[in-house]
Amino acid sequence: MVPLIDLKIQHKSIAAEIEAAIKNVCENTAFILSDEMKTFEAEFAACCGAKHGIGVANGTDALFLALKAVGVKDGDEVIVPANTFIATAAAVSHANAVPVFVDADPETYCISPDKIKTAITEKTKAILPVHLYGHPADMDAIMSIARANGLKVVEDCAQAHGTLYKGKPVGSIGDAAGFSFYPSKTLGAYGDAGIVLTNSDEVCENLKLLRDNGRTTWYEHSIIGYNSRLDGIQAAVLRVKLKYLDKWVEARRAHAKQYAQLLGDVAGLSLPVEKPDMKHSYYVYVVRVENRDDVMAQLKEKGCGCGVHYPVPLHLQPAYAFLGGKQGDHPVSEAYAKQIISIPMFPELTPEQLAEAAKIIKEVLK
């Protein structure tokens, strides 16, 4: 069996460092808003070329609090991609704003800038692009649209640790950015964790209030905030793993290159693209086929792990039925949702495992 992902093998390689880091936190009882957290915030912000990092409890909170911090209010509209995980839209809903869904670019799977233009109304406050699967969204076009229309941009970087847009790390381009450190991410914690990045001093201060109950002193609170803080143990784990991020991203990119060599000429199989001047981090390796469900069943039967990211576009999710989305609204996202398959991708994937996965895929598609 070639697994879709294997978290155990990565842990084994750094277990001693992780255990020492956790032990240090416990011995110092440095659990909440600790020096460990503050150091990680600074290290990760520097890694991404951003001025400030504000650690929060998870990736959804990172987006939700970032939207609040840049000024999204009740009833505002926020433009989001139809092709992504529901947490992107849920963050908008948690801010009491309205997600407005936009179709995908057919090459990168990310939000289409051309479609953004037609979705803007007088209620639009922000754009929430997702750097999907590890490929960056077209940030030059998105920022140009935003500035021309007085809109804020919050980047969803949950799948894009180590991704570069024209040499710039994602998360350093918009007004703010949210990252998830869910365990399966390219940089994953050992539980839920997240961070917001921003270059704005004002947004940073807003976020620090929002994440910690609006606290100004221990028992004084200037706003009604939330309880969403990155705990010391997760910060310690992430500090250890951050040292290996570049190595892990390069391993993923090497795997993608090997897949392209082995599968590039297979009829009926569409491979992911990497646009010029971009650095894809390949959080997941997504291909497209016809008869997807049948192909997946055969892959699993023959021992090749696989999954789908994501089978239902957001405008067709039952949770958002109240917005009136219907089949045909976003045809690229709808078509791809029936074709996409994620195949094995993680840094420790061996050349032999990858070759076996490619062999099985060829056999199934023959």
C-alpha cells in the first residue's frame, strides 16, 4: 500500500527534538501567550517576509479574526472561491458577513481574477483568495482589483506554507493572511493551531485584542473579543518543525517532478501546472480524470492511496443552500469537482513508493 499521507514517519525523524521542546514548555508551565509562542510568531513572520505574526487557535480563526481586524462588518460581502474547503467561507460567515462565490481558474484551480471583477457590488468589502493545493493565486491581478475598488485582501494560506509568488512568500502580499497548522499541513502542529500575518501595525493590534478577549490589562477589556490563542506546546512543536520546512517543500517539489516524468504522457490524465515565476509547494498533488469514482475504487483496490480535495463546490454545499446557489453557477469548479483526485504526496515518500503509485495509475487508466 502506498499511503496518501504518512504522518508517523515524519514524527519518527524528529521525535527527540519534539519531546524535548514539549518537556521544556511543561517544566516552565509556559502554556498561554508564552515566550515560546512569541518567538514562533516572530520566526514564522520572518520566514514569510511579513512584519507581524499573531498566533491563534486554528486556521479558521486565523481567517475569521483577520477579516474582523481589517474591518469586515455585519452584512458586508466577501468574495471567496467556490473551489476550496468550507472553512474559507465559514470564516466569512463567522464574521457575520456574506460569502460571494467565484469560479476557479481552469489551469491553477485558484480563484479567477476575471470572475472577481464581475462579483463586486457596493456591499463588497474584501477578497479572500486561497493559494489552493500549494499554488499561489494571481496576486498581482487580485491586488490591482482590490485597490481599484477600495477592498481589503486577506490571503488564505492554509495550503501554501513555502509557496512563492514571483519570489515573494504568500502571506506577505495582502492586508493580512491566515495560515493553518492542522497536522496534515506542510507545516503541521500536533493538534489545531493557526497564525495571522500582516504588515500593518493597526491590524496587528486589532488582532491581539480580538484573540485574547479584548484584553488591555489583566482585567480590563476595551472590546468584546474572542478566546483564540496559540498554545505554548503547539508553538514549541512548530518551532522545531519550521527548521525543516524548506527541506520538506523541496522534497515535495522533487516528487512532483518525478510524477511529471512518469505520468506526463498518460492519456486521459491531467497533471497540475506551475505557472511561470511561481513556486508550487504541492501540499497535495491533484490530478484530473474522467470516471473519477471508478478510477479511485480501482486505485485503492490495487494499493494506491487517494482522496478528493474537494468533491462539492461551496455554492452547492447544504450549509450554503440559503444563498440560492445552483448547478451551473460556477462550471469550472463543478466540472473539476467530479474529476479531481489527490494521489500520494508527503516529504518522506520514497522514489520506490512514488514509482509504484505511478505504475498503478497507469495500469488503471490504460
